[in-house]
Amino acid sequence: MLSLPWWVYLVVSGIVFSGYMTVRTAAQERKIDESFIEKEGEIYMERIREEKMRRSQQSL
């Protein structure tokens, strides 16, 4: 195992760390995207509720 130069171990550990950070960042971005989509969906649903109430009051 020590037959390889020290910089090879450094490169391999850098690749592993880079892969870990990529997966971690992707998970964080997915969570942020989901919360944004949920927020926008709630705003849309609120607009629909308000429109239903407005139409029901107009029909009276």
C-alpha cells in the first residue's frame, strides 16, 4: 500500500471528498426546491380559495 507516491493518496481522497460534497449539495438543493414549490403551491391554492369566495358572494 505504501508503494504508491503520497500525492496519489491525496488525489484519491480529493476525488472522494468532491463526490461527497456533490451528493450533499444536491440533497440541500432538492430540499430548497421542494420548499419553494410547496410555498408557491400554497399561494396558488390561496388564490383559488379567494376566487371561490368572491364568486360565491357575487352569486348571492
